[in-house]
Amino acid sequence: MNPLLRETASQTAGPYVHIGLAPSAAGFEIFEKNFGNVLTTPQTQGERIRIEGIVTDGSGTPVRDVLVEIWQANAAGKYNHPGDRQEGRAIDPGFRGWGRACSDFETGLYSFETIKPGSVTGRNGRPMAPHINFWIVARGINIGLHTRMYFSDETAANANDPVINLIEWQVRRQTLIAKREEHANGVVYRFDIRLQGENETVFFDI
Amino acid sequence: MTRAPQPGDEFLMRDTTSHPPAHAPGYKTSVLRSPRNALISLQQSLSEVTAPVYSADEFGPLDNDLIKNGAKNGLPVGERLIVHGYVRDQFGRPVKNALVEVWQANASGRYRHKKDTYIGALDPNFGGCGRMLTDENGYYVFRTIKPGPYPWRNRVNDWRPSHIHYAISGDGWVQRLITQMYFEGDPLIPTCPILRSIPDEEQIRGLIALQDTGSFVQLDSRAYRFDIVLRGHRATLFENIVQGAAQ
């Protein structure tokens, strides 16, 4: 008999996920401190960026009730977690590296205010290109979807990234690259996520 | 049992047979929201084995008391309950300092959400969400009222059994999990299309909380026990290849 316990079964987040994870989006205030889509404080080190995009379903329609979380390293390429033992890189006390955002109920647009992460060392000492980890849940998603966002201005690093290179199809690799845009009020990376169909985003079993 | 894992060690590969498939036609919304391509399997790196860390000072004293945290001028209507249990990994080890977030409908089956238009009444004294961290033993507890069942647009006469939504964040990004807890004996359980999306009876039973008479508060509240298992955290043997040098 296998001595391992089985992981608890996943269930959809449902249409009212905002009540639990982002009550102000549901239309009320209940907690004193809320988890949100702004990862930076004035003390955070690194280049300020905004990430925005739309999640679409298999018909191309925006998913307006999606919840997206991101997890990323700081500007030095260090995760704010005791498991990151990379030498010579410091934790930034002004940066946890985690946030969550709800799409707009009308437009479907989600956004984060964060910083561009540094490169993190991957397995066997191979550097990974700067990237941000995404987790996507919504009504109709039975188990949270994992993907990664990479940066369009990191062409050389992306070409050597061990995870991007696992994706056999060149055409599908492009679904992970967010496009850098210089706006009047700062740098925006556009990252649209397609759950199904043409140009379906690459999702990972991690 | 292997030696205890350290932060930054690997997690067990996910057993996909423990979960509903992304495409479960009985739950109609999943049809257009499920990827058609196979997931790309990754060996874990620091990006997958680390996760956000939370501290107790981010939480208010009523965050895990749903009977009081949404109350305006009295108590919410409904059956008073305590829900508690342990968050463990697949090796049975406690997952301490895990973030547990819960949300639910009120006793009428109505959610405090601007998109919920069900005729069931809102309760001015009930918000419907709570959150907490597990302790050193992986234990969590919250107080609430029993959520009501409600109809939903799937087939025209589908009703959700009473349930509480859970989101859990453990010690690694791979452990992130969203699920729902159900109540022992609910007659809507056998026909719920969302619950039936899980193709394994043992895994369905794992989502059904049992009444726990030993934890009742006399003349006050009943109790239910709901334990959660997250991905197993294992010691990385011989070479710490997740973040070590090339071999």
C-alpha cells in the first residue's frame, strides 16, 4: 500500500471567489489589511513596471471573473522565502513578491504594480531568464492554471532559458513573452492569457 | 519516513488522478475555460519550491470569526458552527504558517457579492469570508454559520450542496490549492455536477466534512472537522539540484 496521503481534490474557485480573496471587488470591506495587486512600497528596489492583460476563453471572450496571482523574485533575483539560499543576493525587506488581482467585471482587464525581477539560478546552476510565476483561477477552471511570464526585452536570456526551451513548439513559446510598452506614466508589460484555442497559452504541470 | 525536508527542497509530482480534469462537460462552464493542450511538465526550480510568507500581524482578531466579522447590529441568522482541522502534506507532516482563506454563502444561500442576484435574502450581519494562518501543528479553526444550498445556472434544476470555499497557500508555490468543503449527509451531494467532476469516490469523500461532536461548544455551536492535504515536501537526496551547481 502506498503510504502517501493523497492531495486534497481541487475544486473551482467559482464565480464569487472575490468574496474570499478580494472582498472589496465583491463590493464590501471587511478586513483591516487586504492582499492586493500592488507589490511595491516606496522602499522597494528595482525598475517599476505595470503588468496588464486580459484572460480570454476558447471563444475569444474576456474572462471577466478571473483571479490572477503572481509570485516573483526581487530585483536581485532572490525570492523572499527561507528556501532561497542563493549566495550573494539579499532579500529586499520592502518586497514580498506576491500579489493578486481581479479582472475588471466590464472589460476583463487585470493589472499589477510591481518591479522587474532579476534572473534566478535554476536547476543545476543554469540561470533562468527573468520571469514572473502566474496562477489563474475562476469559475469553470477546475484546477488552478500555472504559467510564467517572460519579458520581451530579454531576448538573449529568453533564448537560453531552460523552461522556455522545454517547449517543443517555437510558436507556442511566444505565448509566454509579455510585450514591453513605454507609456507616458511608466513601463507596461502586456500579458494576455488565452485559456483555450488559437495561440493557447502554455500552462505548466509544476 | 525520509529525513525531514528543508525549505527549498522539492515537492512530489502532482497525481492528476486526484483531481477533476480541466474539461468536465457536466460542469458546463469548464468547456470553454479548459486548455486543450497538454500541460508542460517542469522539474521544480526555486520559482516552484518557494512561496509567499505571511505574518500574524497582517490579520485582525476577527478575521477567523465569520459570526462577528460582518456583523452590523446583531448576530447573523443560521446554524452556528465551528469548522476546524489540520493542513498536512502527503507525508503527514504539518504545514505550519499556511494561509487558509474561506468564503461562503449565508444561511439563505446568498452571497454578499454584487454579481449574485439570487432571490435568497442578504443578511445584514453576515459578510461570508474569513482567513487565518495554521499554527505549529498545521491546525486551523474558524467560526461561522452553516451556508445554505442555492440554485445555479448549469442545468435548470441544479442546486449546489451547502459548501465552504477554501484557498490554501503552503510552503511552496506548487502547493497552492483551491477547493470546497461539503457537509456530511447533504442530499444534494450525490448529484452536484461540480463535485462529480472529480472522477474518484475516495477523493470526493475527502471533501465531505464530518460532524465532530467532541468539539461541540455546549448550548452554543456544533462542529465539523475538515483536514486538508497539500503536495508532499521531500528531502532532496544526495545533491541539492534544485539550486545547486552543475554536476
